[in-house]
Amino acid sequence: VSGKLFQPRIRDLNVQIGKAQLRASGSIGLPPHLTGTDAKFELSVPDLAELWPAHRRADWPGGHYRSTGKLVKTRQAWELRDVQVSGEQLKMALSATIPATGVAGTALFWGKR
């Protein structure tokens, strides 16, 4: 095999798990580090408990959720950009940078422990 491997493109990817639906488009960086990943996403979940059963124990409103945003991988970090989460009783916006070296030992909790 010879030639160059170009960065794979995602065009109108649709994934359905139960009633949850994920749509994505953009590019995926080459392995092993996936540097250059630049993808937009939209996730729609009619009932969050269907996708994440532990949600029932958290102080998180039930019902339908929709999330949109962008996932980018640079040499130094994974970045979530312009993420919007909305539900029947919730609206939230966030952006985050997670070092490519990882977050070993980090635990995130939502709600009461």
C-alpha cells in the first residue's frame, strides 16, 4: 500500500441508540492522537435516563435534552467549544479544555453524593 492517508471527513453522520439521536459532521484526526479532529455535533435525547440511568439519582431535571457544540483536538488538548445544553427545565452553555495528557485521578459528580 502506498500513498497519503488524508484526514477522514464525516458528512451527515446519524447514530441512533434507542430514541437518542446523534448527528455529526467534520473531520477526524489521524491515529494515534487524533490531532486535527474538528467536528460539530448535535445530540437529542427524549429521556436522559434512557441513555444514562444514573441520572435518576442526580439532581438533574428529567425529560427531553438537546445539546449542540464542537469537539476539537489540538496537540495539547481536547476542546469542547460553544456547547449548548437545553432541556425542559435547564439551559446551559459551556466550553472546556481537557489536556491531551489526560485527567487521571479526576472525578466529576453531578448532584448530591
